[in-house]
Amino acid sequence: MSPAAASAQPSDPMLAGRRLRQGQAHRIVFANEKGGTGKSTTAVHVAVALSYLGARVAAIDLDPRQRTTHRYIENRLTTLEKRGLTLPTPDCEVFRGETTGDLIAMIRRMEATCDFLIIDNPGRDDPFARIAVEHADTLVTPMNDSFVDFDLIGQVDAETFKVRKLSFFAELIWEARLRRSRMTIEQQRPEMDWIVVRNRTGHVEARNQARLHKALNEMSKRVGFRVTQGLSERVIYRELFPSGLTLLDKGHLGELGTSHLVARQELRALVKTLSLPAFNPEQGELEIA
Ligand SMILES: Nc1ncnc2c1ncn2[C@@H]1O[C@H](COP(=O)(O)OP(=O)(O)OP(=O)(O)O)[C@@H](O)[C@H]1O
Ligand SMILES: [Mg+2]
């Protein structure tokens, strides 16, 4: 079935009421074929946020050349060692295998000992990125508020800004979802929840934002994703990389002014809207302090 012909509704964000099955990690995959949309930045922040909640978090960096997520965590470990600190930190490994079978084996190995497995895809299409998408319980697609980014999901009319057709990335996700439906039944996994996260918001003018918002909403009904607000444009997200620290590492960031309080709040809100399952029996909703 072609996605254009279908009218899937966005996934029901009911994972929050769900609990992880014994021995089953929840897989969160950050994917967008477009480069530089904020996949790694968002992946690291979500991974650290979940670690702060007490979850066991592991991450796979699927980009062996750039390995941004792995470098971020490496930097974090160096800072912790230098300063003699212990802060919640996810495990992270770079995928260097040669076959899709190697990747599946790595996913199985790592998820055996964690509650959340985060996979950070490269900004391109390759067979490994496709396998990762198929394995996603939650698929997060960060995009910037720009029709240049939107173009990978859908093409809009030049005059009216109405969606004319789906683009290849949306088609790819649609096909991955169809292939995954077998996994959903056989392995008793949840339906894939696809969330498009608007990243680096705040720096574009209101009319463009409103047009994009409309186009995204129209598209979300056609292909079945949810749209949510991600991280806004802040220098701090770039500045923290060398130290590997995040906004959640209160008391270790030096003088930051008050804007980081707002930033921490937006990260909290993002984790909440991901509607992830609870990972321990006593826990209610996922809340970052
Ligand atoms: N919310 C934000 N505010 C400011 N800068 C940001 C924000 N999110 C990401 N960036 C910056 O944008 C650039 C791209 O981000 P990032 O590396 O996370 O994207 P990516 O999608 O993982 O890229 P790639 O496709 O190359 O893997 C980086 O310089 C990063 O620091
Ligand atoms: Mg990246």
C-alpha cells in the first residue's frame, strides 16, 4: 500500500501507561536522512535525561566517521574523571560491523542489559540506518523549522504551501513500518510511535513557522506521525559538547544565567511528550526533577 493512498492516524501516545516487559529494552531511534538536524544533540540529551531518572541507558552510534554521540559521552567521561565526579551517564558504543546481521546482534547484546536502547542514525540512508528504523519502538525525527528540511518528508506547493506529495524519507519510514509489523506481533513489541521533533526553533520568523506547522500537521495525518516541540536554538547546546555535560548536570555548569532553567524545562517537556514506558514497577510517569 502506498502511503499517499493511506490515511493512517498518528500513533496513539499510550506508551506512558505501558510498562517495559521483563528483559525487553525500549528502543528509541533518532533518524533523519537530512544531515545536521539535531539527531545527535537530541539523542544525547534524552539519553542523559533517562539516566538521571535511574534508567539503565545504552546508546549505539551508527555513524563511525562522525560518531558525535560517542564523542559527547567520551568527553563526559573525561570531564567526570578530571573533576572526580559521578554523574548519570549512558553506555555508548560505535557500530563498526559489516553486515546488517552484525547490527541486529549488537542491538540484541546491548538491550539485554538496559532499559532504554538509543540509536543515533547518520544523516544519510544506508542499510544499517534502515535496520535501525525497523527496530524502533519510538522513532524520533528531529527537523529544523525550514521547508528545506521538510522537503525530505513532503513537497509543498510553491504558492499555497499545501502538501503536494510525500518524499522519499516518509516513504522509507512507511515501508519500514510495514516490515516491522511482523516484529510487533512475533516479539510482542509496541506499535512504532513516530515523532517529528521541531529542533532549533525560535530563530525563524512567525509566518514561516505557521506555514510549516500547517504543512506538518497535514502530513502527520497522512503518514502517521506526531509532531512535538524539541530544543530551541541555544548556544549552550553547542558549547556543552567539549565537556560532555548537559543542562541536567545542575551545579557543574558554572555561571549560565537564567535561560538554562527554561532550556532544562524544554528538555523535560520533550522527554514527557515522547511518552516512554515506565521502566520500574514502582514508577509512575517519567518525570525529571
Ligand atoms: N537546539 C540547538 N541549538 C543550537 N545548536 C544546535 C541545536 N541542536 C543542534 N545544534 C547544532 O547543530 C549542529 C548539528 O547538530 P547535530 O550534530 O546534533 O545534528 P545531526 O542531525 O546529528 O547531524 P548529522 O546528520 O551530521 O549526524 C551542531 O553544530 C549542533 O551543536
Ligand atoms: Mg549526528
